[in-house]
Amino acid sequence: MTDIVFRKSSYSGQDQDCVEVADLPCGAAVRDSKNPAKGHFPFPAAEWTAFLSSAREQH
């Protein structure tokens, strides 16, 4: 597997802990920026799309 490149939200400050996300070929991966060595949670594309749609509706 190639290296996964995680990114933080543009809304978080440089020194703030947050959730990070990375694009995967078939979805996305999420991890805690405070504990990146503890791994990540992969989400299939359909679930990730549903999560983003719900989050946008709540904003």
C-alpha cells in the first residue's frame, strides 16, 4: 500500500489537535492528529459521502 497523505481542516489552527482525513482509492481514512501512530479508520466511499452530506446540512 502506498503512503497515505493526511490533511487537517483549513478551519483548524496550525498547533491545534483535530481529526485528519486522507483520500483513499475507494473512500477516505480518518485519524486523530494527537495520536497518528495509533492508526486510522477507513471508510468506503458511499459512507464517507453520506457523512459529508450530513455534516454540510448541519453546518
